[in-house]
Amino acid sequence: MRAAIILGICLAALAAVPAEAATTYPLTLNNCGMDITVPKSPARVVAIKSTATEMLLSLGLADRIVGIGFQDGPLPDTLAAAGRDLKVLADKVPSSEVVLGTEPDFIYGGWESNFAGDAVGERPMLSRLGIASYVAPAACRTVKPPKLSFDGVFGEIAEIGAIFDVENEAAALVAAQSAALGAVVPDARGLTAVWYSSGTKAPYVGAGNNAPAMIMDALGLANVFGSVDDGWISANWEAVADANPDVFVLVDSAWNSAAQKKKLLAENPVTSRLDAVIHTRYLVIPFPASEAGVRNVPAVVDMARQLKALSFDTAP
Amino acid sequence: MSWPARTIAYLALWALLLASVTIAVTLGPAGISAGDAWGTIFHHLGLRADPPLSPLRDAIVWELRLPRVVAALGVGAGLALAGTVMQVMTRNPLADPYLLGLSSGAALGAVIFLLMGAALLMPLGAFLGSLGALALALLVAALLGGATPSRAILAGICIAALASAATSLLIFWSATGDSYREILNWLLGSLSGTVWSDAALVVVALIVCAPVILLSGRGLDAFAFGEASAASLGIDVARLRWTLLAATALLTGVMVAVGGAIGFVGLVVPHAVRLAVGSRHRVLLPASMLVGAIFMLWSDTVARSLFDPRELPVGIVTALVGAPAFLLILLRYRRIT
């Protein structure tokens, strides 16, 4: 962990050295198994999902966004002002025609499935129309991404910085996030945790290789499902009960809020007997911060504060 | 089948059922020994004074595994029984318990309740939905000029198509984030999250409906030759048909409400059992129930423990096993006829 942080700081420093760095266009890069060419800094961008929108806003690119869709929740306070006047194309994934109607030159999708034929449109089709498409690297399915680390998250920030020729802003953001992350002291109490994302009959939980694993690792929590090589899985309540975690991480979303999860855990005859439920040891994270993006580091900082406030005097 | 052979077959099936239950409650992601698992059950049945396990592990056996085992047995028996009845009443080998739009109606009801934020009341929604679909199908059939089996099937197909379209539309319209995942799992058929009240619902439905069907064995034998032949044998065809239809619908509605539309059990088990014991319903019906229960119990045990710590919807297991089994049965039939 510490090595990763130091590496992150070094990378940030490296990126910050050529202060007047500028992107040479056309820029070609491989994104999620597809070569894309960006002829000039994109001027008309459509962002699908909160992670994409928040990345662009964090780099000061609000004026490039011509439309957003499928937002998972409200913007964080730090970005609310910048994103106040964005045009919402659709609450769900906007259709291809709606997106093309905005005449975009760049589409940024938080999930690869946003580029399905019945969603925004297939990537090769968009490419033929001269529109570059970009899938958040951690959400790529065509090519299995490496286990997510904060360097991976910072890599996405740097890549977007290069695409939009805002390297300095990207480097500054990475430097600030590295510093914030470096100030977090991982919990040393040897606690175990289950990342409860959604689901009632079978819990959908964070597994070993995506944002949940990365965040729990940074907090010093041992992920009960960390050995499963996947981002999230439909787990089974017996496996959760058997592990009897010290802490539950509850993902707070509009469709399955943290309050609903607390109620379910407290009322179920089995989960109500878990130590974390008896002693109400919960950490809460807003859904948009629970997928790879610019809100991961602030979430770690916030959850480290929540974790510090929890008492473990009675058990384990 | 002669009576000694029949008795031996019944005894063998009951023994297999008991052995299956004995083993199934000891299997699961949590490492609990067979002795402790049974000690816990004996404790709750009042046969043992102190619990062998901590309250949490006690709950794993008594609140997670056992209700699921009971529900799986009941759902398997119920679906196999309902499938047998539907096949003979419609004289259609492709019939299954979901024929009259029951499962599609149930899915619609469940999705409506889920999207209203009442995930825990999904069984009630499913039950109301299946009854609604059945009532509509029979009403349409009656409007077509009397509810004969073929009209009921056609009406059922219409209602099923309408209900599925409405379900898809609702999911498309209102599923946010990843809430569709829960719906998809349920649509595939799943017993995960089964609690004692679900298991009790299944058992009560069986106690109410199964005797009605089991006691109609002779009538069903006559039905196999067509309604006219049945009538000529002195059977009140209309009354028997409505009684059986009502019992089957109630049974199926409850099974779908608890487990979703678990496929292939109600289709394959009756065929397999018929191949083994013949088509006399006094033997076929109870044997189908036993085989359905055993098949379902093992499917669910695989679904909940083989991919530890993941959970697989049991409908995938029943289809994976059921589809090839159905093919084998078809090949056997071909050789016989």
C-alpha cells in the first residue's frame, strides 16, 4: 500500500514536471480493446454515468459537455456548482439518436454496456461517424482490466487529461488526490469487512479486483470476498454469515439505500445475529463513489473517518 | 406395475428423499459438521437440550438451510404434480404448470411490488399476479365460447405474452442502477433468501391442493382418453376439470410466488416418471411428487453450495439438467413407439 502511494506521488511528480506539456494531435490510444483516434481536443462531449461526468467536471471541462445521461446520483458538493447547467439527455441511458442529435465528437461511458446497439450505439459505428468513444478502463469487459489500484484510477485521470490537452489540471488533481490518500492511515485493528452493494435475497457484494477491493484495502479492511477474481458477485447469505465480518460497507443508492440495507440486516433472522449488525458497525459510501473514478479518494478519506469513530471494545 | 414392485419403488423413493434431506442440510459454504447440523435441528425440535453451535451458526442451519430445504422439497413436489395434471388435462406433452400464463402473471405482479419498493412482499405480488392471469385467461376462453382446454391454452398464450411485455416494459421504464439484477435472478427462478414463512406457505399450499389432485387419479386416467370417453365412464367432466384447474393454479401460484418461474421441473419430471411407472395416475401422481422433490432439493443444494461463495439461480441448474434429460426421454419414447 505504502509503496503504491509513493509510486503514485512519483507518477504525479513525473506528470507535473513538463509544466507546459501539450498533447500532439491526432492522438491515438488503445481503449478497452479498440484503437481510437482523437483528431483534436474534443469540444462536444457526451458523458454517460456519474463517474464519466464527475471526471470531466473535476478537470474543469464543464464547457465541453453537451449532454449527460444515466447519472447514478447527485453530484458531490465540490462539483455541484460546475455541473449545475449540464443538459440531461435522459435519466437512463439515452438512445443513439438522442446522443447523435447533440453532434458529439467524443462520448465517455462509465460502463462498456453503455455502448450497446440499444444504448448509445456500437463503438465501431460511432467511429465511422467520426466520434471517438471512451470506456472507463476499470469497467472494460472486452479486455479484462488488471486488478484496480489507485495508480489505475490516476492513470485514467492522466489519460483524460491527455485527450483533452489539460495535462496540468490532471497532474494537479492526481497530486492532490495522492496527497490526500497518503494522509490516510490504514486501520491496523485487523478488521474484516463485507462490501454490500445491493440485492436482498442474494447480496451483491464487492469481490477482489475492482473499486470495492481497492477502497477496502486502502482503509486497512480485509475483504471477506477478496479472493474471488471479479469486481462484484452475487454472494450467498450463508457465506456472509459464516464470515461474520467486523464491518459492513453499505453502498447508498437511490434504488437500494443504506437505510434500507440497515433495516434488512437488522430484521433478517440470520444477519441480525452478525456482530457488525448487533453493534451497528457500518461505513456508508454513495453509489457514484463506489465505482472507479475521481470520488474514490475522497470516499476513502471519508470512510477512514467513519471507521475511526467505530468502537470495537465489545468484540471481536 | 404390480403391487410389490410398486411398494418397493415407493419405499426406495422415500428412502432416497430422507437420505437427500439428511445430506443437504449438512452442505453449504459454512463449514458445519454433519453432527452439529443435525444436533441443531434436534435441538429446535425439542429432542436435545442445549444447542451445539453458537447462535449465529445455529441460525445458519435453522434459519437459512432448513427453510430452503423444506421449500425446495415442496416446490419440486408441487411443480411436478401441477405439470402432470396439466399434461393430462390438455393432452399435450409439452404442457407444464406455467401453461395458462401463471408464471408470466406472477412475474408481473412480483416486479410491480419490487418496483414499488416492497421487495419483501414479492411473493404476495406474484401470487396475486398468477391468479389474475389465470382468471383473465379463463375469462377470455369463456368469451371465445366456453373454456375447452385448447381455448384455455390459446388464451393463456395471449395473457402470458401480454404480461411478459408489461414486465419488460416496467423493467425498461423504471429499473435504476443495478436493481434489474434482483428481478433477473427471480425471473430465472431462485430459492435464495427463503425464510420459514415462505416454506410454510409452500407446505400449506401442498396440504390444501395435493389431496384434491391425488384423489382424482381415476378421473385423470379417464381424461387421458379424451373428455368424451371420460364422460361415458360416468365422470362429471366439467366439475372435475374446474376442480383440478383451480387446485393446480393455486399450487402453481404459490410455487412461483416463492421460487420464481423455475423451469423444466414441471415438464421433465412427469415424463421421466411416466416412463418408469406407466401412466396410471394413482401411481404416477405420488411418484412424480417424490421425484420432483428430490430433483429440486439437489438442484437447489448445487445452486447454493457448489459455487461458494457465489449463489446461482436454481432455474439455471434445473434447465441445465432438465433440458438434456428431456432429450433423453424423447429418445426413449422414440424407441418405445
